[in-house]
Amino acid sequence: MSQDLQNKSVTVTQAELDSAVRDGLITGAQSRQLWERWAQHERLQSPVPAAPATGPRFSFTNVLYYFGGMVAIGAMTLFMTLGWHQFGDWGLLAIALAYLVACLKVADGLKARGLAVPAGILATLAVCLVPLALWALQSGLGLWPSGGPSSYRAYHTIIDWRWLTLEFGTLAAGVVMLWRYRLPFMVMPIAVTVWYMYMDVAHLLMQTDGFEYQFMRDMSLIFGLFTCFLAIWVDVRSRRAQGEWRQDYAFWLYIFGALMFWGGLSLQNSGSEWGKAIYALINVGLVFCGAAIGRRVFTVLGAFGVAGYLGYLSHRVFQNSLLFPFALTLLGLGLVALGIWWQRHEATIEARLGAWLPAGLRPR
């Protein structure tokens, strides 16, 4: 081969590989292997920003970290007893601030030693203490609105618009602390606060003491969409960032956004078969959306939605049909076969699906 040919670069398409197979120059298996290899190489060499780091691996050490951290967070939130109110409002404020400062100091030390996971847990605990401090401050100053819950413990169990001051304060403090420490787990209390906020905003708009099911359902759908769009924006920014910001800060936003959206969607009442079919198609779209952007929460929820629709068909529409179970069995086996085919061509499929996405959302 001449030197000129060795130094020359060419662009090869899938159609040209198929032509080479038809001409007998290479086999079909070799064509697929070459295409998948080049597609993988293209993604590795492409200037398109790759996905941020996926987070710590699953190990016994990390299990201990997160289990201990969640126990500590639960102790200061969900499992807080009424006995704490014996300290009074100012006593609770002093305790909350002392815990908060101590957590941040320990997080500083752990992060300086390269222990990002426990540092993130301690910093997250500090964010979770913000609503307690705000409640104690408001109550101590006599600024807590009358007619609402008289105990902070109810913050995690009772829906009430009066909690909104705590939630806005927690969001502001959480964003500031996240900017300071840049640890992805700190997004978790921010996502939970958005979840709480949707319920309390709905309560404020209803201005009733009861629980208006349809309104809460629709608010869940709206807040879920908003949170998912926020997650996409954070995801794109994280993929394009450098240094500590190039981490998966969108994980918890995707989790809670998808749950709120899918929950509100699944609780919609549709009296028509077309409406139920559209619901199933939306869930199919969620499955492919999750595969395209590499977020399994959409795929899992979409699969649940499709399974629910098939269950509805079997018990209501085709309850007396003899052929439906056989058709459903064939469909299930077909999906298994589709999974096998997908696994064999995963790199190519992801590359083609990713081509339809904005550059910042394409998976690695």
C-alpha cells in the first residue's frame, strides 16, 4: 500500500459496509462489529460533552455511609419526637444551628481528605436542618401563622401552605450550600423540598382544609414536568462543566420529577379507551426516553405504566377472550427477543437515538 493511501482519511457509512457485505469482501458479522467499534470510537473522540460521573460505586463501605447518613437525617426530620419541644423555640434554634455548623465543619474536613461520599452526607444533613431552624426562628419571634400545625414534627406528615416559608428558605440555603461544597448528594433534600412544595402550593391555591384529589393530582403532573425540565437543564450544564461541577447533579431531580409526573399521569381518570391507549403510548415513550438519555427511572416507570395498561386489557376489555393470554405471551416473548437484539446492537442504537437529542443530553 502506498504512503499516500496510508495517510488518507475516508468516511465510511453503514450503506457502504452493507455494499461490501453484498460484494463478499466482509461478512455480515464483521460489518456489525466494525460499525459498533467505529461508533464507540466516535463517541469517545467526539467533542460532544460526555455524561457526568455516575457517582460512587455500590460497596459495603458506601452502604454503611449512606445507611448511617439516612439514619442521622431521619433522626432530625421524620423521627423527631415531641420531647424535643421541651427545649422551647430558642433552644431548638440553638440546637439546629449548632448541629448545622458542626456538620459543615466535619464536611469540610472530610472533603479535604478526599472522602467525598461522607462529606456529601454531612453537608446534606446540614441542609435538612435548615427548615427546623427556620421554624424555630419564626415560632420564637411570633411570626408563625395561626391556625396551622403547632409542631415542627408535622412538617413531614401534614400538608399545609404555612410550610412554604420553610421550603423557600430550604431551597435558597440548599442552593448556596451546593454551590459551596459541590457534592451531588446535596441535591436530594432540594428535590424532596420541591416535592413537598407542590403539595403545599396546591393546599394554598385550594384554600380548604380538605384534600381535593383531582387538583392535587393535576398539580403533581405540573410540578413533575417542571422538575423534569429543571433536571434536564441541570444535566446539560453538568455535562458541559469542568472540574467538580462535572458530576451527576440531576439524579435526584430526575427521580422525584419522574415520580411526580408519572404519578399525576397515572391517576388521571379517562373514561374512553382512546385515553387509556394514549396513556400507554406515553409510557412507551418514557421507556425509550429513558434509554435515549440513560436515565433508568423513566424506563422503569414507563414499563410499570405499560404493564398496568396490559393488566387493564386482560381484566376488563378481554376478560372473556381465550386468545388474549396467548397473544400476551407472544408479546412478552417478543419483548425478550427484542431485548436480546437490543443488547447485541446497543452501541449502534444508542448512537442513533442520541443523534436526535441535543448535544448536551447524549449519553456517553
